[in-house]
Amino acid sequence: MNDRGYYDLHLHVLPGVDDGARTVEAGVEMLRGLHDLGYRHFVATPHCDDQRWPNDQATLVEAHRRLLEAIDGCGLEVEVLLGAEYTYGPRFHAHVTEKRAMTLASSRYLLVELPEAFMPATMPQTLFDVGGHGYYPVLAHPERCKPFHDDVSRLADLANGRALVQVSFRSLAGTFGRTIKKTAWRLVTDEIADLVATDCHDPRELRKVVRPVLLALQSRLDPDHLDRLMHRFPARMIHPPTA
Ligand SMILES: [Fe+2]
């Protein structure tokens, strides 16, 4: 396996468990396309929320197993580990306080998307409390949160020492409009973003979203910055060096 390969710590590739890949074949197609673009390591992050996708370990393990079996069957050289993308809400709080949250590849890192319309004043304390339960939050596409659009330093202040900032390819591509696209690029170029992730839901996004954004990142960022965002930093999160 190419050890300099890119890491993607946020994509919806498990079959039939959320609004991502509908079938194993669609999941494999996504992984094959990402492999061809230089990715080798993935953490599958199905939605986990209170209404539409009340997933937990039990609902995801079988879908993960089926995908791994298909990858093996076609000889695709990729690593696909299991995680989840929590929506901020009661299920998230319950899993955290009961210490049974599904982290990224069994690390201490916990992917969570914050409310987009407003930011509760208690959020800094909440993130701190999540840390108190042994988890380190990773904020999924915070560029979509309105309170940060006028002033990205508010996000930097919120995340400082409490959470990591993960910007999504879909935002960088303009899928959610110009304001979110501008905020997303600002977070990357101002080096507030710790990570970038595809948040890929469908094989069709490979051509429309992932490839053009990857080319833009490769041309706009210096190689060391890109390597830190897409290889070094995520690699240390998922595969920390052993003493
Ligand atoms: Fe997502």
C-alpha cells in the first residue's frame, strides 16, 4: 500500500445505512475513484442522529463487513475503518456521557456536525465537557454554520484547544453556495482547518466535486500544507506512532 496516500476521514460509503452509498457496488465505485485520485485510507462515517438515521455500533458493523468483503473480492488496496458522523443532539450527548460513542477508527476523535443556524452560547463548555468524557471533537464542515460566515476567527476561538476543524470538499466545490464556499476556502488558506475531507455521498460526486477540488487544493496550497491536511495530520489521528 502507498504509505504517502491521502486519508479521507469523512465519507458516506457504507451501503444502505444513510443517504450515502445505496449498494455495496456504489461504495466500491466511490472507493475505486478515490483510490485513483491518490487516496488509500478511509474512515466510513455514516450519519448518526435522533430521527432519520439512529445508527449505532450494531447497525453499522454488518454494513462495514459487507463492504470490506467486496473490497477484498476485487483486490482494491485501501484501508476502510469504521466511524460515524454525529448530529449535535440528544443521541450524541447520550453516547458521549455513556462513553459508548462511535469514534473515528476507535481513536479518541469524535466527528460531530454542529447546528447551522445559530451557535448555543454554551457550546465552548459543551465541547470542553465532551473532552472530559475522554473524546476529542472533530467539527464536521463548520463552514456551513452561519455564525462563522462573517468572522472565521469565531470558529478559531471556539475550536482552540477544544476541537479540530474539518472542512468538506462539497463546501469547497460550492455545493452549498458562494458564502459557504468562500468561508471554506478562507478556513483552509488561513490555516484554521486541521483537515479536509470529501464527505462523499455518491460516486457521481467524484467527477463533479472531488476531482476538481483536489486539483484546486493541489494548485493553491503549497505541497507541505496539503500533505499536512490530507496525510500527516489524519495519519497521526488514526495511526498514532507507538512508543
Ligand atoms: Fe457527512
